Amino acid sequence: MCRWLAYKGEPTYLETLISAPSHSLVAQSLRADEAKSPTNGDGFGVGWYGERDIPGLYREIRPAWSDENLRSLCAQVQARLFFAHVRASTGTAIARANCHPFAHGRFMFMHNGQVGNYASVKRAIEMLIPDALYAYRVGTTDSEALFLAALASGIEDDPVLGFARTLNNIVALMRKAHATEALRFTSALSDGINLYAFRWASDHKAPTLYYRNSMANLVVVSEPLDGERGCWKEVPQGFALIAKRGEQVQVRCMNEAMRAAA
């Protein structure tokens, strides 16, 4: 499984979280503590919001620990909201188009998990993507397909409800295909202003998710970036974290949203 982090708060250099901490995301790309696979060397990506409404992206197929350009970029770029992701492929090709995060318009998305038995439902999931959005399908991952399907399911109005609809639809397709593997969905979404993170799985075994909220700065991670475990809170299985501008961070039950979307 992959590892990722998301940040929302006062402008800060990307290296502050991506490469500087003792258990930074770059360190996790080589040795993660809480992942099914400790090595996440199948590419990486960084996405950030600067002066424009749409995010900038830097994605590469080299392992994060061996890319000197990543360290240079992170030492120079400041952002008030950014994502970073190190990839461990679940079967699709190692290619730049398959590296997270993915972006469309003002939205940015990244994912850690899987659509179980993806080959058996790939075509059916892609049918959930309308023609206007399918033109932006450039990779082959289940994550990108899920993101584009969710864009057509109302995440612009209510991201939690929109993803709930999408997950319901995909679970139904998996059942129809007699999939034996689980749908696991630990992910992050932003519109450049607000930040959302999700932890849900059809078998109640979603990948780990933690957050640290201090003053006006929020960090959401696959696993803590340092040894200060008391500073990190775990997002429970089946819940979504919601951080809207001007509001306190909330944790909302995804299962309730999925029942409402059914």
C-alpha cells in the first residue's frame, strides 16, 4: 500500500513535512512502519496550491528517496495547502500518469488502497465516468477511475456524500462480478480551500490514517511523521475528516453517508 500526507494551514516549505521529519514521507518511501509493503518505490508525486486556483503537480516514476529534484523543489516551494504521495503499485504499470496526486480543475485527489479484483470491474467502473470527464483519463489506475467517477457523483457539492455514492456504486459492481477482494479507500481530496480525508473499507480493514491539528495548521498522514505519538489522532475506520475554511475540523461517519446515498 502507498503512503501519503496532506497539509492545510499557514504557508510552509514543503520540505518541512515531506523530507525533514525523522519519519518523513521520503523516509517512508524506503521503510514504512504501518504499511502492508514497507517499501513504496513505484514513483511519487507532489501537488500544491499557489497563487492560482488550480494545483501544480510534480510526479515522477523514480523512488522518492533517490530523486534530488524532489528535495530541491521541496526546499524552495511554500504552500498553504499541499499533497504528497509515495506509491506502491497494486498491479498497474509504473508510469508517470499513474502517480498520485491526480487533478482536475480546482480539485486534487490521492488514494491509498485498492479496488479488489480490479480487472474484473475495470470496464464497469469506467462506464461510471461520463464522456466529458473520460477524456481526462490518462492513466490506468483504479484510483484515477474512482476520482473521475466521483466527480460525476456530486463531490463538488458535498464530497462526503459524493464519494459515498461512488463507493456504493463500485461495491455493487464488485458484488455483481463476484469479487473476492475488498474495496479499500483511504484518500484525500481538496478544492484548494477545504480539505477532506476518508478512511473506509468494505472489509473494515482500511489503511491507516492519522491527523494532527495545532493552531491553524492541519496535517493528515498515512502514519505519523515522528515519534510523538501523543500528538497524532487516528481517524476511525469508516469515518471522514472534514476541514473547511473558518470551521473546526470535524470527523463524520462515512457509513451514515453511504446509507443516505443508497
